[in-house]
Amino acid sequence: MDERTLFDDLVQRVPQLEESFRSHLAGNEGLLPHLMMADVARFVVKECRGIDEPVVAEVLDCLTEALENNSDFEELMSVSLVEMFFGESEALDKIWPLLKDPLKSVFQSVHQRN
């Protein structure tokens, strides 16, 4: 699985991300994985402010599966997803119980939680 496939799968599973993804592709003349992952992080933080836990869980599950299939995504997720949660303690509190390994391990390495 490459980065484009990761985001295509994510958009297929979470259609609420499609507009952001299409806009990203058009505005950047292609995929810039770190910028798109940061958009995904902002989306998750925004959804955590609401009550749409199934959508947040689906994003996290998709990212977990991608990381299981390609450990090269660890750096992308660490830098452009996990670090976006600094200063977002409410969102971090909401997603923490939804996290599964290996994504949970990436979050733990950055946020020092159990």
C-alpha cells in the first residue's frame, strides 16, 4: 500500500473527508501526504468536539490497518497526525480509548500516556 492508496481507502471509508481530499489534490497539483495527514488530524479533532464517535473510530481504524500493512507510514503518522494533537487534550482524551496498536504505540511514544 502506498500513500495514495492509504488516502483513497480513507476517503472511501469516511466520505466526509472526500471534499477535503479533492480540494487538497487540486490545490497542490497532487498528493502531499504530510499536508493531507494534517488535514485528517484537524478533521478528527473537529469531530471529537461533536458526538460522531463512529466516524472518528473509522478514521482511526483505517489508519491502524494502513500502519499494520506498511510500517513506513509510522513517520507520516507520527509527524503529521499524532503531533497535531498537542494542545488538543479534549480530543486526545476522546480518541485514546479508541486507539489500537500499532497506531496507539505511535500516539504513546509522542504523548507519553498509557
